[in-house]
Amino acid sequence: MAAIDKKVLYEQMNTHRLQVDMAISEYVADKNVKESLLRFVEWLKAKGVSPLYVDCEGQSPLWEIGYNDKTYYIVLNGVDNICVMVKVAFTDEYQAVMGENNLQDIVLSNLQYCTRKDGGHCGGCHLPSDVAGVEETIFGKEIKNLCCGQFISFDNPSSETIEGIKKLLKL
């Protein structure tokens, strides 16, 4: 599949307002990622949750998922680059539940870091302009330069990762 830049992808998505499962089918080439994400969307729909397309004014197309009084996202960052973003508060209680469900490794390997120090900027940044990221202690490890939104970003998730995401959504 030919490379499509984010602006072109945004324009296509905004024009057609594809459902997330249709976008996954069309823009994700990796068969394993596609199948695991489509099963994930089916699981959400079985729970009565339909991801809603959000127009982010020229940014990567995304679908919002409201589940258990929290908001999550499926973001299409370009052809064959899709992620599921889970926003968390790393409270002691939340970390204990993640530990009980053996999610430490999947969480630590998918933390979203601040891009400000590398010249990037996210529109939802809550930090002063001279600050790049926040510090957190997660599973006893001091983590620096985390995105202030405290997202875990699962890029091109496998079936195993999707099972971990489902556990996180239930917390």
C-alpha cells in the first residue's frame, strides 16, 4: 500500500467518516494487528460501546471510546500505524490491580513520553512551556519525561496486548 501522509489520511477520514472497523480493515495491512483490533472492536460493541469518530482538525484520525466512566482512544497515525491509547492515573491502588493482573511489563513498555524536549508539542499539554514531561514512580521505578496526559500508548497491538488492554479497561 502506498504511503499516505497524515493530512491526506485526515481528509479521507473526515470526508467518509469511516467506522473504526472499516478504517482498520482498509488502512492496517498487518494481518495479525488487523485481526486483533477487529476482535477488540467486536468485544467493545458486545459491551455496548461504539467507538465514535472525532474530528481533530487535521490531526491523526481517532475514535473515542467511553468505557467504565473513562475515555480511551484508537488512533490511526498513518497507514499501518495504529494505536490504542489508555489514560491512567498511576495511583497505588491502580498499580496494585495492574500488578495482580500481570500488566506491569505491558504498561512499562508502552508509556507515552513527552515530545516537547525533542521539539514536539501536543495540543492538550498542561505543563508550562519550559517543562518537558512529568515524573512518576510506577511499579517502584522512577519514570521521567512522561506525557502529562499519562497515556499508555499501544502501537500496532498484538492479540496478547489487546487482552492486556481489555484488563486495563476493566480497572
